[in-house]
Amino acid sequence: MIHSVFFFLFIMISISGDKEQIIVSLTTWRNRISNLPVVLNTIYSQTLLPDKVVLNLAYEEVIPESVNSYLVEHNVVINRVPDTKVYKKILPTILQYPDDCIIAIDDDWLYPNDMIEIFMTTHRLYPGYPISGNNVIISGFQCHCGCASLVKSEYYKDYLSQIDSDVMSRCPADDIVYTFFANKAGHPYIRTISPVFSRLEPYCNNDSYTDRFVAGGGNDLSLDYLFSRFGKSESSVFFYGLIQDNYFINLLSDIISERERNMRLLGYNDGMEYGMDQIRRSRRYKIGDMLVSHLQWIKSLIKAK
């Protein structure tokens, strides 16, 4: 099983040094708060369990009794915070636990049980970099995106204090902001082997985010704002840090099928075709030599094994 391999590697590379806590952090709102037991069950089924789960809720958010009972039973830490929309998923937790690994998750996805192992193994092999399970190109800028990531306060230096109300209002998608500031601080994101996430119904057919921020160009406007206010940041997402090691390529070839490996490398449940379709929907995205070369590189790795 792949998770047993990652667990072994995680133990081997973390036997020295101080132990960082693994903190799973998320937020939600009234239309999705009933999802929490289903979503968190996938976290409590992980082969490597977190030390704690932190739920950041707006002061005015009401927790249904059935959900509250679940949260109490599982010792979920509930923080009441100002309603900063998506920013309350990570920011309050990373400030509260500055020395620990924060695994940020969304409230409308189901997580495979090896996700934390994969993220933490990558973190131990490549300390000093935030970890992403997915990425997208916005106006030529490589950006972390997706429903899960691993971050620490040190990756952003003093830039976290720059996330003010103006940044939040001008950049509704926080992934762009965290990627931008991590790059400015010299800690670009690593794209690891992607766990295969599953979207919860009924949100899987809700394309409002894609229509507004991808096809509608909202992400491009956010990036333009960051560049104009804080200065240009070079695009430097560290693609596929974990699988660039031949050891891992050989290891994976023995334990998962070619199709599953293809899906994990690309980070899409439906493989490359789905990813290319999503890319084409972006208003300002142009499929250039860089992307073509990158996909050919991935194909060559898979074909070679």
C-alpha cells in the first residue's frame, strides 16, 4: 500500500529534531457547516493523524446541534474570529501556531487517507517550502491552488502582516496571495504528488468560482493588484518537488498502477484531458511552450516506468 511506504519514509526522516505539531485548519459558513462531520471523518481516517483540528468560525456563525456534538466529541478546537471569508481558513491558525505545520483544507472535499502522509513526507524531504497538491498559471504566474496545502509562518516572513482588509477585498482567492508572498519571502511552493481528492455534492457542479475568477479574469486582476502594490514577484512554483527524485519514481512504479500514477502526477481525477480543458477556460491563459514541455516531461516519466 502506498500509505505504508510514505509512513515509513515519514518516520525515517523525522527521527531527529524537534517534533512539529500537525494542525489541520479549516473554516466554513452556514451553507456548508453541515458538511463538517463528513469532511472531518476523512481527516480522522488518515494513516497519519493530526495533533489537532482547528475550526475558525465567524463570530455570528451558528453551529447546528448535531454538528456541535460531533465537534465536541472529536475535540475540535473552535476559534471565533472576524468574518474574513476564505482568509480565516489559514491566517488565524498560522498566527496561533507559528512553529507548527498547518495543513489547510476546504469544507467541501473528501480527503484520501494518505494525504497527510504525502504532505508531511514532502515537508520532511524539502523543509523550508510550502506544499501544494495542485497549481495553476495566472497571467504567466505559477500559483498554488486547490483544496489542501501545508504551510508554516516562517515561509512568509513578515508578509503575513501585509494581508490587510484591502488585500482581502481585492484578492478574494487567498491562494494567489499566499503564493505571491511566499515567493517574495524566498519560499516558493512545492507541488507534491497529488492525493486524489473527491468533491462533495452538491458543490461539484457549482462553477461560480471558475466563471468568476478563472474564465472571468478575477484572478488576473488580483495578481495585477499585488504586483502594483508590493512589486513584481518572479513566478517560481517548485514543480513536483517530491517526484523529481528517481528513488521516488522507482518506488511508485512498484506500488501503484500507471493510470493512478498519471492521475497523481497531474493532480486531476480525470487525468490530463480534464486538466487541459480547465486550462483552456481561462480568459488570459495561453498554452505555450512551457506547458507543452512540462506535460511532455510528465509523460516521459510515466512512459519510462
